[in-house]
Amino acid sequence: MEESGELRAAVRTRDGWAVPHAIVTITDLAGAQVAREQAGESGDLAAPAPRPGTYTAIVTAAGFAPSASTLIVTASGRADLGTIVLARAGGVELPPPGPWTIDPAHSSVAAIAQHLGLSSIRGRFATFEGRVAIAEPVEKSQVVARIDASSIDTGTKLRDDHLRSPDFLNVDEHAVIEYRGHGLTARGTDRWTVHGELTLNGHTQPVDLDLTYLGSGADPWGGVRAAFRATAQLRRVDFGIRFNQILEAGIAAVGDSLKVELEIQAVQGETLPG
């Protein structure tokens, strides 16, 4: 039997997964706040109940649409909200937990650098692979991506050969660019920050990705796909890339920062369709 005087609730997604650290705000009929409690990692709440009466309970969590319901606290102090189901903000549900494989044929990895302070040079990496592990809760999801550094392509062979040289990517010494993401933080409707480390040119630095989840659904090959868009800003010197050429006018030939743009499709499962 539940202990009297205790407020209980279980906050879940539509699929039945826990929503950790959801906030439960209790207001009286006049709209005044009388309590504010936080659910635990399991999505469950056990907290002191307000005085007997009728209240409104508002449940909120980052990345989810808020939910409001009536709470009746009995004379014995019993106050049970039961299971509160939160829908993803914007109506887009996250992909199911489990392994996902990045499909290079329907994805792109691009890098943009400023040239002469006037225009941008865009390059892409033609060869890469990766795995995504969607966790529950989703904040604990992980990603590992490996890029063949020598596959850089800016459309100009002379420039590409220079980028592969020790002045830049040094592909003979560091053939692979690797990113390891180890967690997410919700930043709004279907937008997340991926926390991780990038290893480039033999240097490893923390790099966060600004990630937008674009949705998921069935594909023509009988699988399920999820789509993401992500960006990051890098400083070349953080990865030991210090080469530059100063022109007579005092303008650097290559900018200090580099923007990374990712368009990713991932297929549910450990392997890509044959």
C-alpha cells in the first residue's frame, strides 16, 4: 500500500520508455504554484503531496510537448497521477532504440573553409562509415564515425593533393579522421547537441555537433531509415594544422576556422541492405 501524503507519477514516452528528470509543477485552481518536483532517472516521481484538494499538474521535459492533468489529493493524502505520456515536441517521434548503420550512399560529409577572406571553398569526403547506438534514454546515445582522410575532394586535384600533404591532413601519417559521440543534450524541438571528441591529424579535441533530427520511416528496400543534419565549427590550429600563406596585402589565404556540415541517413540494424 502506498504511503499517505506522497505524490506519485510515472512519466513515459508513447513507446513506454522513461522520460528522465521531467518536471512536475502543481498549481491550485487560482493558478498559483504550490509545488515543483523533478522525476528521477527512471522517469518516476515520489514526493510530498500538497494539502488535500483539487489541483492542476503540468509535466514538462526538454524535447517534449507539455502535458496538463487534474490532480485530486484525497483526505488521506493520496495523490497519484499514474502514468503521464509525453509526446515529442513537433509531433516527430525519435527512432527506436538499438543499432543503426550510416549509409554513405545517401549521406554526405562536407567541410567549408574561407578563402582569401572573400569566398568559401567547399570540400567533401567521399569515403566514410559509421554506427549510431540509439539509447533509452536517448541522451545516452552514442555514435562512432570514421572518415578516410585521403578521400577529400574539392574539385581541384592540385588543391586536393596539397590538403593531403603534411601541411594539412597529413594522410600518410593519419589516414583516418574519427568522431566519437557519447551523449546528447536536448536544445529544443528535434534539436540536440551531440557531445564527443574528434581525432584529426593525430590530435583529439572535444567537438560538439549541432544536430537536427529530420524524422524516420520505411525505405523502398524493406528497412527503416532515420535522417539527421549536423554542423560543427573547428579551429585548424586545435588540430595542429598551422599552415597558411600571407599575401602581399596581408590577407591570409586560408581562414582559421572550418565549418563541417553533415547530412546523414542511418539504416536500422547492424548492416546496410545488400
